[in-house]
Amino acid sequence: MDGRKVIGVPGTFVQIPRGTPHAFRNNTTAPARMLIQCAPAGFEKFMAEFATELPSADSPPLPPSPAEIEKLLRVAPDYGIVVLSHDH
């Protein structure tokens, strides 16, 4: 978002216009929850195609394997998603 960094606290709302390069991450050791809404619909199909469901909501996050990263990069263009490097 124009090089800006938004530090979200509970209740933070961020609207990112379509086509805007963006990323998110949890920079703490505490668990975090996000609600993501996308319009138009379709992003959920992208997630369903490559994501791995955790055994339960209490399961710790797992780092992605090289195979999972490769699959994400392979599937993303089918949904109009461009994955940028850390340099962007």
C-alpha cells in the first residue's frame, strides 16, 4: 500500500484496493486471527486448491514445505494472483 506498513491491533480494518501489492504476517510469538473478505468471490477457491487444513483450530501453525510453496506458485497464476519476491 504505497510502501506503508500498518500495524494491526484488535479491531483494525484495512481495505486494500484490487491489484495492490501487499503482504501480512504476525511479528509476534502470540497467536493471531484475521478475517479476510475478498470481492469479487474466487479467492476461497485458490486457498482450497493449495492450502492444508490444520487438524484443529488449536493446532499450531506449520511452516510451509518446499512442495507446498511450489504448489502455491504454480496455482497462483490460474487465479490472477502474482506472487512477488521480498524485494517488492
